[in-house]
Amino acid sequence: MLGTRKLIDGVVKTTVMVVIGFCTVGMGGVGEEKLTKIPEPDDNFSATLIDQRDVSSRITLFSLEGQTFLSGKRGGAMVSIPFENIKEINFYARGRNIFAMVTMKKEAQVELEMEKDRVFYGQLSYGLLSIKAEYVKKITIHSLAEQER
């Protein structure tokens, strides 16, 4: 009986260690893909993006997955707001969801629920930028930048 108990304990410990090993090995490269190209939006907006670590980046060719509008849920409806109407977006988490408090240029505010894996893109003075919505703290949209294409 004692030998059987030790055998079962050993099998359980080994199984747990193997499962933990597989889980941690798979996590090594998460989000560390090379960025060699970004989607080119129809309009060239400039913006300042601040991430959750308070790192600020000034970007042009700013887009949400190539689009120049912010989209998300407001209650049961899907809403899209063109960047040209937006002054600032503040992001925060509530439970497992991410929310964007959008301040319009006319000072009205709208709250949208977003999918946290949506990706913002932009052109830095020294390279390219991509960041998931869940890692963004604040975005200030400055203007429609001059088209230099």
C-alpha cells in the first residue's frame, strides 16, 4: 500500500512538472515578432501614443489595423468613430475587457468596449510601431499629417 502511494505521488509530480514545462516553453516568443511592414492607411494621421509603461511615441501613418477610425461596442451596438473627430483616447481594463474613453474634438466623451488584441500601427522617425490595444494607456491624435508619399 505504501509503495503504491509513493508511485502515484511520483507520477502526479512528474505529470505536473511536464505540463508546467510545456506551458513555459511556449511562452518564450509571445509578441516578439519582427515588424518589417505596417498597413498603409488612406489618410496620414499623426499621434502621440503612451503605453502602459509610460513610454511615449510620436507617430505618423497612425492606424487601427490599417483603418483611420476607432471601432468598438457601445452597449449592444458596434460604433465607429473617424480619427478626424477624436482628440484623445484613454484606455483602461475592467475585468477581462478593455475600454476606450474617447474624447471628441468637440469635448463630448464616448466609452467603447474593444477587443484587447486589436493592433495599432504607426511610423516612428526611426522605425515602425505596432502595439496591441491592451498595452496602450493613451493616444492623442494631433492632425492629418502632410502626405509625403
